[in-house]
Amino acid sequence: MSNYLKSGDFIGGAAFLNDVADSVASGQPDALGVLPGTAYGGGLTTGDYLRLTDAEALALSDTAVGTLYGGIYRRVLFKSGIAGGSTTGFKRGSIVFWDLVTSGADPYQVTNVEATDPQLIAGVVINKTDTLTAALSGKYCWIQVAGLVIGQYRATVTAATQFVDVIWAKLGAGADNGTFDSLALATAITGTLLTAYMGIAVDAPANGGLKKIQLVGLSDRRI
């Protein structure tokens, strides 16, 4: 892998990056059960990242879930206690946020509860949308923080035009939680809009659609 941060040649407990949902940070629990959760060969920790080319990302894609593209992917812990499915669970293509509210939480824990500070935007979910019986909550997964990503748009986008600017919709709990919105070409960029800026619409935005977005500047919000 190009610029793989760890010496261990693995991504966690699944063959594909967008299937990884591990119960331990290392992704390689002790097979004999002697030291559960112990990492071997260096292991993975939250905050680790992959910088992948298009070809590498494709090779690590479960295309039944979705195709991954070149960019930066970071290993995080999805906050526990969040019910899967409906409008409450973690959704593919949705925005997640650094959890600075939970006392003693892993420093790379993310939540889908929308923040008020856009600097807390962590990245975009690449896993399949979870269900009530198979929640991603409490699992160690990968999110995308830079590059070409598949993003989830709000139910009613502002502009369905290719190559427009894309922002965090910031609509709070419900069906549009953690979604993207698009701006009309003539929109004046204010300071408020700039802080919510996410990138460029590579595909034309669509109401409630999963479309390609080129993330811009998101990876710089946290090293």
C-alpha cells in the first residue's frame, strides 16, 4: 500500500476496507483466547491511516457495498450505544464527527450526532448502512477523510448541478442527519458557509442520492 502507516500488512478483521467492523482496536484478536484484544505484530490503533491510490482503493473495495477511491482513510471507533437502522444508525456516505462530549472516550471516537462546530467533522462512513440487528456502533472501522468519496445528500438538495460546491447540510437529527448539500453556482460564500465547506460535486447532486464528491481540506482539520 502507498504510505501505509503501519508495518503490519493488514487492515483489520475483514478482506475489504469497507467491511471492517472490528470489536478490538488492533483488528487481530488473539485467536487462542489467551490474551483477548492483544495486538500482535504492531497491530492497528485508532487514528492510524491509509493513503491509497485509486487502484489500491479498488482492490480493497467490497463492490457489493460500494467502490472506494484514492484518498486518505482513518481508523476510528464508532461510538457505542447508538441504535442501528432507521434514522439513528450510521449510514454509508454520511458525515461523522469527533466525539468530545463523552468523558474518557477514545480520542478517535466518532459519533453521528451532529456537532455545532464544523471543525469537529471527522470524515465520511464507507461501510454499508447499519441495521438494528447489525449496528456499527461500538465497532472499529475506517472512514474516509480525503479524496473522492461517495457522499449521502439530504432529501432535497439546493442545486442538482455537477461541479457545484458541497457543504455539510447541518440539519440535525432525523433523515437528513449528517448529510451533504449543494450550493447554487451564484451563491456568495460567506464565512458560515466556508466553515461547513466539504468539497466539489463530481456527480450532479440528487435528492437523497449517494454521489461522488471530491473532499477538500477535511484531512487538515485533524492530524
